[in-house]
Amino acid sequence: MTVQQIIDLGLSNAHTREAQVGAANTIIWYNKARNRVAAFIRQNVDENYFFDDFYINAVAAQTNGEYTLPVYVAGPPLVQGISEIDRVLIKGYSTDIYYTPCTEVDIRILPNDWAWYLANQPKNKPIFYLGKGVIRIAPQFATLDIGGVVANQMIKLHGQRELIDQAAGGAEADVIIPTKVHYVISEFMVPDILRARGREASAQSAENRLPGIVGEMVNTLTNRTKDDDTAKLPDETANE
């Protein structure tokens, strides 16, 4: 469904016309509902529905080894933002074919100053820690490591795409939430619609129904690779 179709379904479920609550409000409630649904999918499904690979260009002698995390840019070209990071990898040298995973560290308990790790941490055992909107990676890249390539994409992040609020004219593909559970967004809109009309008891009843709807959604989206055959280790007790 398109954004407007989801909004219309939410209004219909609340037995309400858009003119009664205002279009400006319905898009706010839509985005709130969409974010809540996405949070439940992330927390309870864990099957990478919002995953993406994000790339950052390494810079020689970058101060503190610090890089800004990818943020959403409408474009063109469209650039996705990252909201949660699952994995950080780097290419130690521009000529490397494969990325090396980085280990997250707690800056508060490192035995040496961060500057030491920037200069001395082995390329095959890179480390990182996160700040607000930034990531710091050690060891630092040298000019020869990068080989003069500016758009080198030597830092790779695997994580969850940031969901950006949509306008009422948004297309189905931009909703990001899996199409088969778009109806759940409309259900999450209903309590807000009813409260706006002063129907608090009905709104609370609609809110009370949401856990069941979430359970149904989770069941719908999980086990995409379910296999009825279960591998077992050989029974070696007979040899004892």
C-alpha cells in the first residue's frame, strides 16, 4: 500500500473521515505508527528486514581516527542513513580484496591512551568505539595505505537503515516495512485518531488490541529460512 492508502485504512478502522481530524495530523500519526512497527520488527523478528551495507572513505591521518556515520540525504543520489550498527570492517590497504572485522572496545578501560592505538594497533586486529554520530577506528590510515584513492570505501558498516518520516504522497516501495504487514501501521494509527476525536475509551480498547496484532505480525515475518530437518551431532557414547 502507498502511504495514503495506509492512512485511509487507519481512518476507516477508526470510522473517521480525514476532514474530522485533519490531514496534517494523519501524516504525523502515520509516521509515529510506522516507527513503532519498525521497532517491534527490529526487536522481535531479527531477520535483517532493514539491513544495508554502508561505506565510508578512509582518510590519511584522520584526527582521532574519527569518521561521521552515514546520514540520510534525499538526493539525488539518495543516501541511506544508519540507525544501528551490527558490524564494522576495514580494508587495511587499498589493495586488499577482503575486509577485516573490527572489535568494539570500551574506551574507558583501555590500558593505553587512544593515540597509542592509532599508531600501534595491528592492521589485522583493528578496533573501534562509537560516539554521538561518529565512529573512531584504530589504527589510523596512512597515505600509502590509501594509495591516493579518495573514494576508497575502505570502511564498511553493516547495520539497520534509518527510517525517515514520509509525506502523504509516499510510494509503497518507500514505506520500507514489508508490504504484507502494512495493515499493522494502520492499526497503530487508530488509538491516536480516536483520541483526537475525544473517544478515549475506544482509543484505549484499540491500544489494548495492539499486542495481539504485533504477535500476528511477528509470526508472519519470522522463519523465512525455516527448515524442518534438524542437524544432529553423531552419538559417540557407544564408543565409551
